Amino acid sequence: MALDKAKKAEIIGKFGSKETDTGSPAIQIALLSQRIESLTAHLQRNVKDHSSKLGMLKLVGQRRRLLRYLRRRDIHKYAAVIKELGLKDKA
């Protein structure tokens, strides 16, 4: 379920502002979105896996908080991130 290093490096390169940037909200949102997508696929195959469902719901809440923070701090970066990830704008 965890992301491999190559995929993680690709996401960091795409959403990071510089090479050493690994903790910005945009990168965290993108990494969480990738984990949520993989958990969604897992839960479609394993419907009774309630612990994974709970973990996924926690990740969704964390991503929502980060998106709210990013929207308050930098609206242009927020718009670019949700467009790139295909997320809905909950304004």
C-alpha cells in the first residue's frame, strides 16, 4: 500500500517549488491523494476491511484540512493543485 520511492520522487518533483522541498502543503496533498486512491481501490476489492476504511477516512480529513490551509495561504497554488489532482473545489 505504501508508495515506492520512484513514484514519491515523481510527485515531489511535480508539486515541489524546489528540489529540496518535501513538506509543503501541495506535496502533502498530492501524496495523500495518491494514498487515498490506492486505498479506494483496495476497499473496492475488500469490502469488509473496516480498519483500512477508517484509515482512509482519516487521510481524507487530513487532506481536507491541508486544502483549507492552502486555500487561506495561497489561492493560486490551491487552484493549481486541485486542477492537477482533479479534486472538487469545496468553497
